[in-house]
Amino acid sequence: MLRTIKNTIVRSWATDGAAKSVSCNGSGYAVEVAGLVAVYGRMPVLRDVDLDVVEGESIAVMGPNGAGKSTLLKCLVGAVRPAAGSVCWFGEATTRCDHVRRQIGYVGQECGLYAELTALENLLFAGRMNGVANIHDRAATLLTEGGIESQAHRPAGQLSQGMRQRLAIARALMHEPRLIVLDEPSSNLDAAGRQWLERLFERWRCAGQTVCFASHDAAQSGSVADRIVHLDAGRMVAIERGDCPLTTLRQSA
Amino acid sequence: MPARQTINSLWWLIHKDLTRELRAQHVWPGMVLLGLVLVFLLATQIDLPLDQKARVGGGLLWLAVFFAGTLACDRSFTGERDAGCWQALTLYPVAPSVLFLAKMAVNVAALVILELVLVPAFIVLSDVPFAARPGPLLLIAALGNVGFAAVGTLVGSLTSGLRHRGGLLTLLLLPLVVPVVFGAAETTRLLLTGEIDSLWWRWIQLLAVFAAVFTVAGAMMFEFVVED
């Protein structure tokens, strides 16, 4: 435990120091990742990853299990501090600022919902933590859009996995973030849920919403992402364009 | 963060934890039961004249309260982590110190519930007149609760992330709260023997300083604990 405390403090100092020397371009970029290294204990999970996410872009992260997809996404939301390298969000080198945190919505592999609270209460709690105005209207809208309005007053622990996933995504959208980060969002969804998610992605693309998501589904990634980032053993091995990149979509529109 | 938003966040964090506990009753029933068992064992085993019971009764009562209270401190973070909610909680635009103070307040509430049950039970079982001077006893309980909850919340947050944490919280927490147990026991003894003098106030000051130091230190250090 002492080692954990020491590592935490050392990493905190290291990243604070790094943050001062980081230069963020800012304009036009939702996230700028440079030379990112992440370690768990002594094991490197991400090695020298560089990635710039332009505002309005949709990025899919693919790779085999253990490639570092979830860790990369956690770094993108500031949940994991890098051992080296830098991450900038909307021109800021830290997520400690409240205004930066309010611009990020994240759904991890675990839904992270309070089982004892109802679906509605989970959304209201997220809204209150983010200082959202008109939280009741916003929550009602999201429950309706997620097709779970009939479950609003049921405890989250009694919902099916798919319903919980929809609720977790709705929770991440409560504060209308500029950057949405989803870790394998379709993993618990049935066919209807996957269709709902595809429609959601389509809507985000049309609205110019910045989205980063991890997926094992090449077809889904190709159809909804502007760029697909391939990770293997913590390294970025390839970046390819999606089937219908944003530029093409906007030109055709 | 504006002060109003901070206070709102603090309130809704406390509200969320209390709602969860009242609905699921993960910890409090077990904690109260453990406290009652301890009180029953301790109170019925003191075969002493009443004036001597009054000398040792305070120490035994607070030992039972704080020992049972470790359950609340243990669960305050493991409950979040087991449900996978901890990460989401740390990503909200809420200062880590607010998270700490909210968890600490819920632990204080758990100790108050515990004391509301254990003090009358101890009085009934041992005849020690704890309720004779309720004002000073409330002061001792308030300072003891805050000091214990501050240390318990901080240590609970540190141990909750460990894989092999079984019993570690109790092992770390009880030695750290020795000043609180001593302070509460000694002030209660002096109270029951009618010796509210400068020595009593000195113990009260110790409890107050301990509570203040660990509350401030916990709130300041919590940022480092929040990180995985």
C-alpha cells in the first residue's frame, strides 16, 4: 500500500511537471495525445501513443484483448494518469479544471450505476454532480430517447444488462458533453439495442459530436467512425479511415 | 467551483449514500448487531460496584462503538468500487475534498445511529448513568465521531483499492484512533465521576484538535487517494 501511495504521489508530481511543459494546440482539437505511456505497476500498457482527435470526429479504437484500448480511453477521459507523455483536452493539459470535466462523458466497461437507485435517480444524480440545469426535463428526454422511460422508477439493479447499458450511456449524456468516450458500448446490447446505438452514432455524426469508442466489431467501427485506430500490445500499429469518413459525409450532405 | 455548487454536490453525495444504505441496508444492521453483541458481552461482564463501573464503563462503550464503526468505514468505499461506480464518481467535476467530506459525513451518521442504540443498551445492561449529563456526553460523542470518521474514511479509501484487504482496515485504523478512544474514554470517566475540570477540557481539546487535523489532512490528501 505504501508503494501505491508513493507511486501515486510521484506520478502526480511527474504529471504536474509535465503538464507545465506541455504545449496544447487547443483550437480545433478535442484531445491531443503525445508520446503517451501508461503503466500498471511495472507493466507498460500503452507505449508512446500519439493521437489527435479533431472536434466533431468519431474515432474507433480496435485491437485484441489486452492491447490497451480501455487504458487509452481512460487516459482520454483523465481517469488514468500517464506515466509519460501528455494529454490535452480542448487546449487544457489537465482534467482537474471543472469546465474540462464537464465537457467529457464516459461509459466504461462496467456500467457503474447505483443498483439501489432507480434509473431516473441515477440520471438525476449525474446531472446534479455536473451542475446541469433542468435536470428533470433532461433526464426524461434521455430516458425516452434510450427507450427506457417505462423503467424510470425501477432500481438500476433490477434492469437487464442491455437496459443498464442504455442507462449508462444516457447518464454520460446528461450534461451534454463535447467529448463522448465509450468503452465497448455495444457489448451488452441485443439486436434492438445495437440498432439504437447505431442511430445514436449517426445522430452524433450529423451533429458534429466528438466520439471515441473501443470496439471489437470491425463492421460497426467502419460504418460509424471517421478513423479507426488499431492497437496491439500497447502500441498504435495502424490508423485507417472509416467506410464513410466525416469529410465524405459532410460533402455528400 | 462556486460555493453553492460545492454545497449542492456535498449534499447530493451524502443523500445518495444514505438512500443507498437505507434501501439496501448493506452495513448498518450488521454494524449495529456487532455493537450490541460487544456491548452485551462487555456490560454484563463488569461485576463491579457502580462507582467503579462508572470508571471503566466509558472506555468499554467507546471501544464497542468504534470497533463496530470500522464496518461503516470499510464499506463506504468498497461499496462504490464493487459496483464499479467509483471511477464515474471521480470523473464528476467535484473536488476530491468534497468526496472525502461526503463519505466522512455518512460515516459520522453511521456512528450516530450506532450510539443511539448502544448507549441506551449499555445503560440498561450496566446501570452506568451515561445520560445523567447529556450535554457534555454529546460533545464527547460529536468530537469522537468526527475524529474517528476522518481517520476511518481516509484509511478506508486507501485500503478499498487493494485486492487482499481482508481485515487490513481494522489493523490500520484501530492503532491510529487510539488518541480518540483514549480521549473519549477519559472524558467520559471524568464526566461520570463528576470531575469536569481543567483536565477534562484538556482531553476535549485533544479530541477537537485530532478531529480538526485529520479532517483537514484527509480532505487535502484525498486527491492522491482518488487516483487509481
